[in-house]
Amino acid sequence: MRSRTPTPHPEPLRSAWYRQPIAWLGVVVLAASLAGCVWLIVLGLQHADEPVATDGVIFKVPTTRSAPAQP
């Protein structure tokens, strides 16, 4: 006597995830984004961040603490 439960059919190879062009496009975009981030970090490390010359005030905010008030 045959079993009444259906046997699962294997997924056809045409619909496997690695056969989808959009999946590979996503992988390429992700890899390019990560490579760009690494490149910008390396580029930033090669150039010194020189301090900006100011006269003690930046955007109307003093850069040093004022003297404490006398009691």
C-alpha cells in the first residue's frame, strides 16, 4: 500500500538563489560599498588633520574655560 503523504520535491536548480542575477547585483553593490569605506579610511589615515587657527572663539562659543568666580 502506498503512503498518502506527498513526498517533497526538490527545488529546481533554475530557482536557486545563486542563479538569480539580482542576488549577485546585491553582492557586488555590497562589496563595492565596503571597499569604498575601507579606501576612504585608508585615505583619511594618510593625510594629517591640521588644527584650524582660531582666536579663542568658534561659532561664538569660547574654546577655553573662564576663570572661576570669586566668592
